[in-house]
Amino acid sequence: GENVEQHPSTLSVQEGDSAVIKCTYSDSASNYFPWYKQELGKRPQLIIDIRSNVGEKKDQRIAVTLNKTAKHFSLHITETQPEDSAVYFCAASRSLNYGGSQGNLIFGKGTKLSVKP
Amino acid sequence: SQTIHQWPATLVQPVGSPLSLECTVEGTSNPNLYWYRQAAGRGLQLLFYSVGIGQISSEVPQNLSASRPQDRQFILSSKKLLLSDSGFYLCAWSVLVNQPQHFGDGTRLSIL
């Protein structure tokens, strides 16, 4: 089955710097890659996602890139702010046409991002 | 717009007691529903998912069970809680598989 590895587990940056979180996946059939942000004690919230038919997607200070050949995708946060501090999770899933728990998200273990003022 | 409700927000239960957590979704029909557990400082573990009324798939063998008695209602249960059942339980929904999942506010369960 799918396996998603996420690095680093913790990341500390100065306010205004950029942060990059990387994930690799094992199943070449995976075609949907969301990123979630979870603040302490709260629910995970979807912040951006990408499908395998595009290589990059941006939303203001957040961008996600996907390299299907290498089977990895990354979250880029520019001009970080203290409110970006949270745990970020990547995930991967594949379409219904495959067997097993098709379509279910497989999550990475998370990256705790700390942005220092 | 769609909303998801989970209750209770926090729960303290003794070992061996039963459990019932409820999740309901509004504003959509026939959603896919999911139960996750998150241990303190850890990732998300999928426990159960459902693609329709009465259809439950279990991802991890355990002493928990799930039921979907109505289209937009998902219930997580246990007959006898273990210490290891402590954690943050999250319900989520999606329109279809391989689509964005949206999480409820979660239930923080402590077993004493």
C-alpha cells in the first residue's frame, strides 16, 4: 500500500524567512496531494492541494510543487509569520479504479513549524 | 455550505466503560465519512470509513466499532474502553473518495 514520508519533523524559521516541507510517496498511482495545517488543539484544515496533472499551484504565500517522476511533493511558505506556526501534514491518495482502500488519504507524520518573531 | 459537527468536545471516561461519539454533516448528501484518531503529538490514524448507510470499512483492528445509521450520521463506539484508547478523535467528510476531506472540531478522550 501507499506510504508517505514527511521531512523534517520539526522546522524553526525566523519571521519573514521561507519554509519548505517535503513529502515522498511510494505508490505511483497516487494522484491527489493535499496539505493540512493543524494549530494546537484544533482540527486539521486544508490549506492547499494539487493533482497529478499539474506541477505547481500557488495561493498567496503558499505553494505546492509536485515531481511525479521522483514521487515527491513539497509545501513552500514564503514571508513566514508567527501565525504560520502549526503542525503541517501532507497526504496522498489515488483514484477509485484500484483495489484496497482506494481513495483514502494516507498522511505523513507531520512537521511542527515554529516561526520566531 | 457544508458543516460538520462532532460531540462531545471533551470526554473523560474510566477504563472498561462504554463509548459513543457522534458526528453529523449538514449541507450535503451521501458524503464519505471517516473516523481518525490522533495520539498526542502524533499523526492521523484512519480508523473507519463509510461510503454509504450501513457500509463500514475498518482500517485498524481494535476494540472500537463504527456505525452509520443515517446518511449524514457517523457514530464511533466501544463496549469497553482501554487506556490505549485515549486520544483526539476526528470525524471527517468528503464528497467522493480521492477528494478533499474536511474535519470536525474533534473529541478529546481521556481514559482514567
